[in-house]
Amino acid sequence: MVVNAHHHRLLLERRVPQEVPRLSPHEQPLGGFIFFCNDETMPEDFERCLFGLPRSFIDSVKGIRKGLPLFLYNYSNRCLHGVFEASSDGGLNIEPDAWINKDARSGVDVSRYPAQVRVRIRENRAPLEEDAFRPVLFHYEAKKFRLELSMSEVLATLY
């Protein structure tokens, strides 16, 4: 797979363009959500029982309610891990010291991924390789998929 420098930077920063399609209130209700990580950040996800995304995802993450099925996509090995569930509602800076970095402007330590939710294991399953779950997800570009899942996408991913 050829990854251009811009795409690689977006992956490393856990960012996707703002025009990522979201489930609208008129579509199916939110059935699940995919967070993403890499080999470097995954241990902290599990140690803290916390998933996080950049601040640009706060509106989507605030839509997560306790009990919602969650998945964790590790883009280092291209596997989907889960099934997890939200053990809290999504929010901003649930743990402000998670995934900290110095803010370039202020020099203050801030979380790189402040859109957060607490998690627990719902069902321990073997990770799915990308080829197994890729056809189920809504792709808005060739390799990019929507993080919000409908109930039918969750069910198709599980079964």
C-alpha cells in the first residue's frame, strides 16, 4: 500500500478531515463507535480503560452513552479490537493527563486526545484483520471510513 506523506501525518495525529460523514439524526441511531490507536498509544488505552480522539471529534464522542459497543482500530497492524463498551458517557478531558503533549502555543501539558470515554471489555474476541471488517463499514474515501457505526454495521462486524 502506498501512503502519501499527508495521509501518514493524518494517521499519526489521529486526525481525519472535518468533512467526515456522520450519522445524521434522520438515519439509523448510533449503534457503535470506532476509536483508533497505534502500537504506541494502545497500551495507555488499556491501562487507563480509556479511549480518546482529537478535540475535533468531541461532538461525536459526546454522543456516546454508557453501554454503547466500541471498537479500537490499531492502524499500525490494521486490526480491529473489541468488543468493548462505554462504561461512561463520552466527554471532554475525562482524564486530562492521558496522552499528554506540550501545547505548542502555551507550553502547557495537554491531552492530544481530549475527546474521551471510559471503556470495559464487553466480549473478548480475536482481533479482526482489516479485510474481514472493511466491507461492512461506510467508506467516504478509498481507505477512510466513518467512525460512527449504525446498529446494522455493528451486527455485521460481529457476525
